[in-house]
Amino acid sequence: MAEKYYVTDTDLSDRFPLYTRANVGEVFPDPVTPLTSTTTLWFAELGWRDAWERMGAFDQGEFPADQFCQLGVVGGYCYLNASMIRIFGERAPGLSWRDMDEQFFGAMPGVPPYEAMDGDEDPAKTEAIGETFAWVLAQTSLDQLDELTEDRRSTKELRDTRPDLSTMSNEELFADFVRFSEVDHRLLFSHHLFATYMATVPVGIIAGVAGAVERPDLLMPIIAGIGEVDSAAPSFALWDMGRTVAASTELTAAFDAGAATVLATLGESDSPEAVTFVKDFEDFLYEFGSRGPNEWECRSPTWDTKPSLALGAIERMRMAAEDQAPAVLHAARVEERAAASAELLAMVEGDAETHGTLSAAIASTAAWLPGRERTKTNNIRLIHEMRVRMREIGRRMVDLGGFDEIEDFGFVTQDEYPALFEAPTSLLETVRERRREYEGWLEKEPEFVFSKPPADPATWRRRDSTDSEAVATGDALQGIPGCSGVVEGRARVVLDSNDPTALEPGDILVAPITDPSWTPLFVPAAGVVVDVGAPLSHAIIVSRELGIPCVVSVTDGTRRIPDGATIRVDGDTGTVTIL
């Protein structure tokens, strides 16, 4: 058993010893709560194993039956197992551990080299993965991925048929939560991980061909402008509402008075503009209310539970210039995708086999890149249904004196809930102590990668530390290209997506890491710079759809780039220059 620094901490694998925050930092940017660690996270672990088996990459027998392996928690922070990702690269035909490192780590320093172990190579699994890949390349449209369509339907139905939670007992609410976690989340998460890894197949092929002909710059334009990316969809809706506000004297006045009072102000008005805006916003919350910061964690707020988050995004977008419209920028990326695809295909036209494989890969990105984001959205809808049930329990516990705040439900483990229902005040001091410890871990920045054992979290640097070397005028920081284009503007270092008003239209967003809650900040931004990231990270996927120049894997960018500095972001070369 790994040393437990916090109640959430889990076992770590001896067979697969390399762990990383890459990718999972977008899913769980903050520490996980005890409830999540003992429910959702465990069934995500099992769903991940189901996905590996479906690919043909691993057998269930390669994993311990009752211990975390694919996931792990240290100091409250969730890690994913990079050893398995590398082994997948070694077992998969046409891939290698280096290919997987590039797609998951980006350009982050300090990643140890791969060390082969007995059993890593497996010809039978290589053959099975190859058959899966052949099927993957035959899928060229999101509509062909039937299970994702069904998952979308079923998770939307959960919202449509949500019962009156106030009439349910605590036991009934918690039974729903557990069932959603054990059955539905395991299935939906397995679909998410399958789509995530299958998205690496066409991207890997395109990257390989582009590199071979010495045109790696063509990769990003080819995987941009695809459309149907669910994580970008809320931004289009928020933009439309922002335009409505900008065109209305009454709505503008309401927002000028402060986003926090907008709904109350407009709710008292019977003007057609006010009534329409309130209705549109209610419809937005119904459709996208499950999204928000740290949205995989039930304790975190969403646009539904804290509408001011979405109103703050509209507040920024209403002041953006018309040429920043997501639809306009997306259309430009569609044209660039077509041109870059044609150019790369023309360069290998004399090699029939390579040309055919490349053509299939480009076509299949239209299924798997938006498919990955759809599976994520499906999971988030489910988690929100779990969230609203636990918030109802939390509200009742506050009334009974068992919790100080509704969100304290996250500091109780699954096994402790029956006793809590019997004696609501019995865990109050335990919850308070766990909350204090959690807040302490929030101040830490977990190490990005480690090979077991991890460093003592007490040695992690603080999030507010300033120990990185500051940049000077003329200096250039190197990352990796995220979305093409060059832009200059004022750097605005934003560490928390809860405050979209920190960014003015035309600013360049400099962020530590992004999840979908950051997406509304992308729209008014002229460009995006992120400390970490890789070709399939959230920042790149969304910036490609919204047509915003983006550079990721700019190590310590939020510490080294001065807030307010004028910078140039080159999404073609992956450089950020201090002007």
C-alpha cells in the first residue's frame, strides 16, 4: 500500500511504476475528495480496464483485482499510469512508446526514458490491436459511432426525467448516486477511454507522414476545423447571448450593474428583450448546465449550480469584436484543414499505400476527435445528475447541523454514509478536519511525473511560488503548436476559471492547465498559452475549433510570463515571445 498523505490516497502499481498528471490534470485539476476517491474514481479505474480489453491491448488478468493500477492518488491529486500508455504504444502496430509520449506529455521536461519489462511485447495483442485500428480507420463520421449516440440520448434522458429530489429519502438519493457510479459511469468511462485512445490512431498516422516529408507544420491545421466538438458548443451559445446583450440598451445596463444581479434585474422586467434573454439563459443552463470548473468532481460548482459563472462569460463576450465570432473563426479553420490535407496528400501521391492510409486517417479524424469530446460530455452529464443528488443530501445535512456547507458531502466516504444518515452530526469534526487538509493540498502543485515511489508531497512547491526564472524583453519560450496563427497582445495570467472577468477582449490567456470550464475564456481571447498540454489536450482541441492561436507545453509559462506583458504567440512554431 502506498503511503497515504490524505484520506483519498490509493495504491500504486509495482508492475506499471510511471505516473503522470498529463491529461488527467485537465480532468481533476484540484485534489479529489474522499467521496470521489471511494466511488467514481474506482469505477473509472474499472472502466479504463474494460477499454484496454476492448482494444485488445491488455487482458483483465494483467491488473490486480482489488487495487488501483491505471489511476492513483498521491497527496489528494489524481495521476494516471503512463507505463500502460507506453506499453500500449509498444504493442500497437505502427506506434511506439515515443509516439505515445508525444501525444500525452507534449514537451514537458523530466520525463524518464522507457525501460522495457518482460511481457511488454505481445504479438497476439499486437494483432488484436491491429484489427481494432483497421475498424477505427473505417469510421469517418460521428454518426457512425452508435454507442456514443445512445450514450448521448440516455444521459440527456436522465436530465429530462429527473425526479423531484426533495421528495426522495437520503437513502434513495445515495442509492441513485452509487448506482450511477457503479454501473453507468463505468460504462460511459470505458467508452471515453476507448475513444480517447482511438483518436490517437489517425493523429499518429498524420503526424508520422507529415514528419517523414518534413512538414510537421501540417498536422495541426489538418486536425482543426472538424466541427461537432461538444466541449466547444457552449461557447457558440454564450457568444450568441453576448451579441444579444451588446445590441440591447436594457440588457447592457443590467450587465453594467454587475453580472451577479443580472437575473434578478431582468426577472423584474416584462420587456420582450428581458423575457427572451432570461428564457434563452434558462435553456442554456438546461442544455449545458453540467459544465463548469473541475466538472468531474461532484463537489465542484457548475453553470447550473452557480449561474454567475456562465453570466461572467457572457459579460466578457459582449465586449468582444464581431470578428471574434466563433463561427467566423471556425470557418477559417475549415478552409485551412481542407488546404493542408490536400497539400500533404499531394506530397505522397506517388506512394499508393501511404496515400491510402493517410487519406483514411484524415477522414477518420472527423469521427474520433469529436467522438472523444462527446464521450467526455456524456460522462459530465451523468456526473451532474450524481452531483445534484448529493447536493440535496448536503443541503439537508446543513439544516441538521451535520455539515457547515452543502459541498461538505464530498468529505464523507461511501462507507461512512449509512452512519451519517443515522446520526447526522456524528462526522462533523471529521469533515471539518478533512476540509482543512484538502484546502492545504490545494495550495500545492503536484509533481508532473514520477516513477514509483513519488516524492513526499510536503516537498511540492506551492502554487503561488515565484521560483521560476522571469523572462525579459526579447526572450522566447518554446512550447508546441496548438492552433495555427500569430497574434500579439497583452498577457493575462489567469489561474482560476471561476473568474472569467479577469480577461479583457483581445488579451492573451495564459493558463496553467485547462478543462472545459475555461472554454468561454477562449472566445474573447486573442490567443492562448498553457503551461502543459499535448496534441490531444483540451486547450488544443477547443482552440482548434474556435480558431484561436494556441501554444501549449510552455513550461512554467504562468510563472515566467509577467501579467500584463505584451507578447507574441506563434501557433505555427510553438513559440511565445516577450515584446
